[in-house]
Amino acid sequence: MLLSGKLNKIRTFALLLIFVGIGVMYIGFLFKSLMALFFILGILFVLTSVGIYFWIGILSTQAPQVTCPVCGRYTKVLGKRDQCMHCKAVLSIDPKDAPAPPNTDAKSSE
């Protein structure tokens, strides 16, 4: 569930940047002569993450909220095609781009 939907994938990447930034700052303790450089690099990773969180927050407020036909819960769709944040079903805003429904009644048509 962590990587379902474009919004959650970008949020997960931003969280990873925070952990990488803190890790880079801790590596600075191993190299005392380069501690300031590692600290600045770590701060840049964290500030980049803050920028990504800000950007994705703006995108999230503008994304249309739809009801998933599979699980019936509300989810936000970013772009023309996205996944449900809850059940990973493929959703589309454009009817021409909508995924084909799975053929569950293959035996009933015989």
C-alpha cells in the first residue's frame, strides 16, 4: 500500500530523501575534516525533500477526488491514469484511456 498511486510514490521518495540527508550528516562524524561538507549536503537533501513535500501538497489539492469502483473508497487521481491508493486498481479520468474491465464471466458466456 505504500507505493500505490502517484502521490504516495512521490511522498515516499521525499521521505527517503530525508533519511538519506540525515544519514549523510551522520557520515560526517566519521570524517572530522569534511564534517561541514557532509552537513551541508545533508541539509540540501532535507531541504529538497521539503520542496518536494510542498510541491506534492499543491498537486494534491488540485487533483480530482474520485470513488474507486473496486473498493468504493475515495482516492485522488493525478494525471489521466493512476492507481487507487487503497486497492491499487487502475483508474482513469478519460473514458477513452480507461483500462479494460477484467473478464470474470468467461464460463458464463458458453
